[in-house]
Amino acid sequence: MGSNHQGLPPNDMAARNDVDFMRLALEAAREGADAGEVPVGAVLVQGDAVLAVTANRPIAAHDPTAHAEIEALRAGGRTLESYRLGGTTLYVTLEPCVMCASAIVHARVDRLVFGAWDAKAGAAGSTIDVFSMPHMNHRVDVFGGVLMAECGQLLESFFSARRKGETVGRR
């Protein structure tokens, strides 16, 4: 298994599924924004079965590790009754950070599909590429840029409102 950082799905059927699952992740991200969290959503699937739909929760959970990806991995682990999540694909609206990328590798997720690139903290090629580090014990197929404009716009709107001092979400 290798990495593909060009946003090119392996086939047309996967492209349709990737878009559908990313739209579900975007819905979760919007719900997170409504709750005052940074709008990042994640969906963990195995085949066509959705194991988890999550959003960022660090503020609500008082937990700096409660990123959408970590929440999805935790929920998936509970559903599968295993800390190994082989055979799964994780969809996330934003390129994972180093913490999340490492957790994805250690959970043995087969495939990662993300939307927007994160030039400040992305760990799938923007600032560092955890997934291509030669000593990692698992390889994850990585596809970036699915619904990139929509994912990026959601984040941009959220942070623009926050900079203007507008209330974002319900809090």
C-alpha cells in the first residue's frame, strides 16, 4: 500500500463513495461548528457500514485529544470491540494533525480520505508526512482533496466570523 496525495481515487465507484462519505463528514463538521467547536468532521466506515460519525469536541469534552479523528477511532474501536481497525476507511474534512495521523497509523486504518489541506498543522504532506515515514509499522493509503473547496470554505467562514468577534455556534 502506498500514499496518493493527489486526491485521485482508485476508481470511479470509490470516488462516488468518497464524496458521499465526505458529505456526511461535512454535516458532522457543521454540527460541531453549531456547538462552538472548530468545524472538523470525521466518518469511519468498513465496507459500506458507517461505524462512526463524529465532530471535534475538545471544548465540550475539556479534552485536547478530542479531535474528530480520535473520536471516530474511539467509537470505531468500541463498535468493533478492538483497538485495531483494519479494513476501515476514515473520512475527515481537514488533513489530520500529527497526533491524529499517528493514531490512524497505530489503529491500522487502511485508508484515509480528507478534504482540505492544513498548511499550518497538516501531517499528511502539508507540514510533515507521518504516513510516509519509513519506520512506521503500518501503511495507510492517503487521498487528499475530496470536496476540498467545501471543506476549506467551512473552516474559512468559521475562523473569519471568530476573527470578527461574531458568536460562532451555540456554546
